[in-house]
Amino acid sequence: MEGEAPAEPSLENMKKFLILISGRGSNMAALLKACRKGRLRAEPALIISNRSQAPGLEAARDYGVRTEFVSFKDAEAGEQRTIDLAREVGAEFIVLAGFMRVVTETLINAFPNRIINIHPSLLPAFPGLHAQKQALEYGVRVSGCTTHFVNTGVDTGPIILQRVVEVKPDDTEDTLSARILEQEHALLVETVNLLADDRLHVVNTRIVNISRN
Ligand code: GAR
């Protein structure tokens, strides 16, 4: 009705999504915390880990979110199980948050432009493992983090958002990683909200017209 205040976000009418992790799960926890505080416009419905002992699973249970271990030793079977679980919980998109597996066409074709990843560098620089170490060894003055849609390459999909982090002369891999991680948490929440609001449109390999508010 005209003049009426916009409805408060409620879990009932929010899009649901999956989070895939492999380890610590601090990016996942940032999303769960934002959701609890009413700052996320989508609902994390299920956390999947490809490692049964991933510390992030325990953290997710503390937030009261359903968790599942899915083996990806057979990638095809792991991805099929993930698709089945996504359908079961009604997930509309997938967030890779420290998920250390390259996904294949099986999962990507089931969720076209609906899978995002967070990476600890300013892509296309330093894809793959140990991005912060790669940045330090190269001698860059700034690095940062990137969210992007996932394609079959390693960290090559369309870039959504990036944040810059200064590299200090006395940085170690640990100190740089910690400062980047802080930015990752905020960037991932912002990116999930854009996705939840349908504000990300991929044209060829680029995302056009992101209107941020
Ligand atoms: C994060 O820094 C994330 O960007 C990185 O793994 C870490 C996971 O931490 N991901 C990649 O390097 C993917 N190529 P978390 O488990 O605490 O979120």
C-alpha cells in the first residue's frame, strides 16, 4: 500500500541458498552472523562440507543451521548429491566459501550464474592456492579480495565485487591474510545481498549495471 513502510526482512519470503566449505568457515560464519542480525536478504538453508571434520561444520551447528558432509572424492557424485540437497531445501543459489575444490559443469549447469566464490586476491591476479603468498612473493603494493561467479576455470568467472587491501613492507603471509579476511567477510555479505536482490546481470563475461544502495 502507498506510504506503507517496507516490510522487515523475514526468513519466510527470503531466497534460500547453500554454503559449501572445506575448513575453518569464517566466511560462512560472517554470512550466518549477518543473517542472525537481519543484515542478509537471503537465508543460508544448508552448509555442506567436503571434509567431515571441517571446523566450520561445528560453527554452523552453533548457529542452528543444518549441515551435511558430502564426499567429493568422486566429483560427479558429490556434485549430484549437492544438487539433490539444494533442490530438497529449495536453494536458489550457492556460495563457495573456502571450498577447495574446482567444480565441474554438472553443478555449474544446474545453477547457471547462480554459484559465487570468494577469493583472497584481486583477480585475475593470483588465482588458485596460496593467493596471499603469491601476492607477497610477487611484490605487489596492493592486494585484496574478489567475489565472482563460478565457471569451469580456476577463479576465472565474471567478477562481481572487489576490495583493495594495502600490502605493508613488513607483512607476512599471516598478517596480510588476516587483513584481507576481514574485508572478505564484508564483501561476501554485500555480494550475497546483491544476488538476493537479483541485481547481478552477466553479459558475456562481465557483470553490468550493478546498482548498489
Ligand atoms: C578464504 O581466505 C577464502 O578466500 C579462501 O580460503 C579462505 C577460507 O577461509 N578461498 C580460496 O582461496 C579459494 N580459491 P574460511 O574457511 O575461514 O572462510
